[in-house]
Amino acid sequence: MKQRIITGVLAGAFFIAMTIIGGNWYATLMILLALIGFFEFARMNGHRWYDGMTVVGFVALLYFVIPWQAWNMTAPSIMLVLWSLVAILLLITVLSKNRYTIDKAALVVLGAIYIGFGFSAMIEVRLLEQHGLLWALLVFGSIWSSDIGAYFTGKAIGKHKLWPDISPNKTIEGAIGGVLLAIVTASLITLFSPEFLAIDRAILIGAIAAVAGQLGDLMQSAYKRVKGIKDTGTLLPGHGGVLDRCDSWIIVFPLLVLTGLIPV
């Protein structure tokens, strides 16, 4: 527990500092985390980092997470990239005489999109010219508040299991507590900066971040249960890997961007 607390405090302080600094420092950190996350995903599925399919996945991931516009570069067509990704992976299945199967190819595509779009949205939100820092802190704050609220509410009054087959420790009471604290946190941000965001929109973002974040956590828990592992990695002692810590972020940020609740 002591190691977990120390690691959490140091890693949290570093991440918040990088988020506040923003710019290329923040973008580079998120790209690095995305690459580590994809490495964890590949390893979970029995892929070595230097396998041909995995290398192709890394390249595709970089396409998704590089902030092309912010770095004054023109991004290749997404249709071209996706088609090329699928075509190259299928070609590898042929050239390897099915040593690398179509199932493995499908997992590479899934991992590149799932992780790539998630971290891309995190970068895109922070690099917004108008209130980028506030938007990022609003979403991260809502997610973290949901985690804290769910944990302590569940410990205090949790009796009814939320989804025992996937995550036996989560409770319905904890989930509700997490949603409520996320809404409170999002609302407080508007009190300190009312010109930034209307209270009704803040409440909606807080609620969505909490619900989607908890679903993202359950998705990762379900996948780890299928693979028979406790953690996706060992990057953070006592906390697991990147995908263990960022499973909620990967779902929440793209959802808020795609719904237009965050104007990117």
C-alpha cells in the first residue's frame, strides 16, 4: 500500500504538471504513453513488440496520435491509412503462411484504433487554443473524482454488486457515488470560471465522464479477465500499466469530442 501511495502521488503530480505546461511537452508525454499502451495491448495478445504485425500497429498508432495540425504538418488521408493498415496486415498473413493469422491482424487494428483515437483526443483537447487547459482539467477532474467517489462510497455503503462476473469489487452504490462526485467537481469548475462553461453543460459532461469512465474500466477488466491477467503492465508499481490507469480516459475523451460537448 505504501508503494502504491508513493507511486500514485509522484506520478499524479508529474502528470498534472505536464498537463499544465501543455504544448509539445504534454503531447510528447501522451504519445509515449500511447506507445507503451499499445505495447501492453500487443503483449496481452501474445504479440512480441518486434513482430511484423506489431510494428505495423505501432506505425498506425503514431498516425492517430501525432498532432499533425499543431505541429504544422499535413496528415495523410485517414481512409488511405486505414486501408493500407488492413491491406498490409492481410499481406503479412499470406507471406507468413498464416503464422500470423487474420485474428492477430484484427487485434492489431483494434488496438491501434482503440488506443490511438483515445490518446489523440486527449492531445487534441489540451492543445485547443481556447481554454485547452480548462477543458483538460474538467475532464480529467471528472474522471478522477468518479474514481474517488466510487471507491469511498463503495467502501462505506456498497452492498449491491455492479457487475460481479467482470469486476467483483465494484458496487452499484459506488458507481452512483462516483457519478455524483464527478458532477460536483465539474460544477465547481464553472463556479471558479463561469465565463468558461454553463452549469448545465458542466453537469452533463461530469455525468457522461463518470458513466463512460466506469464503462471503460469495466471494458478493460473484462478483457484482462479473458486473458487471465491482473494488470496490463508494470510501469507504475502498485498501479499496473498504462492501460490500467488510462482505461477510462481512452473512452471518455473521444466520446466528449465526438458528441460535440468539447468544441475541438
